[in-house]
Amino acid sequence: MSSLKVAAAQIECRPGDVPANLGLHLAAIDEARGLGVDVLVFPELSLTDYLTAPDVPTLALASSAAELERLAEAAGPVTVAVGFIEEANGAQFYNAQAILGGGRVLHVHRKINLATYGRLEEGKHYAPGRRIDVFSLPHPWTAAALVCADTWNPALPWLAALGGASLLLVPVASSVDAVADDFDNRAGWDVNLRHTALTYGLPIVMANHCGSRGAVQFWGGSCILDAGGRELARAGTGSGLITAEIDYRDVRLARSRLPTVRNAAPDLIRSELDRLRHDGPFL
């Protein structure tokens, strides 16, 4: 399948209300299936909403939870990325994104770069993930998921691309003043995502929250970029589903013109990291 129809579901979640949010997910999945969507991405922590101080023991779900199984069944042939608080072995809690399809959970990505700066305190509530895995979509497509701040660590999109991803799913929870009052979050995301897509020939589906939660204002702006960093679709500030067609031939062309993945020099990076561990002040 050379082309994929991809979508971002920009929903206004209900804080801490998993049953209500489950209903929002089911409605969006039903709409996406009606539109012939192949891949659908929901925002970060979409089943619980993005909470600055989550009641983690109450809201956490196992990756085998009935809620995820219900969404996986509803997804049918669509690959769906859903955000949730995962409870794993040893009572470890993760900010996680479940990849669902064919009636089952296909993969879980645990957020690696936990945002603990500005007004964000994820490091107080979640353990960091340790892996970036690539999973299969309809041939020849493959994908990786990076949650929000994961994409701001330059090494993580690089690793996803080197791991073989040809599509990047980016669920986020970006509010207007999360970092600082004078930090333009929306403009920063535009630069970040366009750079990643262009540098690695990597189409991106980004899904953000929308609406207000007290003093927190999510700016929406979910978007879909092609392998050249060009915008194919953009949401406004309210709820809605955006879709676009992406073509694997564009990925091949972008990577032949700008062979960043081919020239990534991982052996050099490995040796330099070893040297910095020995000589440098930070590692």
C-alpha cells in the first residue's frame, strides 16, 4: 500500500473521567472508519486528559485493560494510537501511548523525556520509558510513536528514523504557557516538527489537546506533515478530525535527495559518547 490516509483526533478531554473520554474516542474512531482512515492518532494521555497532578493509582490501566480492548475492537482495520497512564510490573506508572489494531494492543510506547520544567511536573508522577520500537503498518509502511517532549530530544527522532520508521506519530499535550509566559509554544512546535520531518524524510501526524481546563489553555493546532516538512492538514483551536494522504514514494524521494538517515554515522556517535563519558562534564 503506497499511500496511507492518516488522521489526528483533536478532542477536548474530560479531566480524570475515563468513561467519558472513552466515549469521545469511540465516536472519533467511528468517524475515522467512515472516512477510510488507515492510521488515527489521539493526544497524549487522551483517556485521562493531561493532568498536572494526576491521581495515578486511581487512573492507571494495565495494557490489557478492558478499555483498551474495547477501543482495539472498535478500531477494526484502523491502527489507532491512544494515550493512557500505564501500570506495569512492580507498580511502575508510565505516561504511555497504546497502538491498537485488529482487535488487540499491538505496541505500547512509554514516554522517555518526561517534561519536568516550567509548569510541568511529569517526573514526579511517572517512570521514564527506555525504548523506541518501530512497528509495522500496511506494507511497506512502518511507524514509531514519540510522546510530546520526546520529540524535543534530538536523539529520539534520530533513533526512530535509524530504527526504520517511515511515519512518526506524535501525541502531545501542549498548552499556551506550559514552559513560560513569554515562550511561544505553538511556534516552537512548528519549527520542531518541520525540522524533524524535513531532516529525516519522515511524515508526521501530531495530535494535541484543545480547550481550557481552568487556567490551562490547550491551543490545538494538530497537524499532518509530509516527508518534506510541508503541512498537509492543520486543525484549529476546537475539537475535530483532520486527515491527509501520505505516499511512500514521497518518503523514498525525500531520503534519496537528502540522505540524512544513510549518513547518520551511528558508530561515530557511539565513540563520541564514550569519549564524553570519559572526558566530558555532562555524561
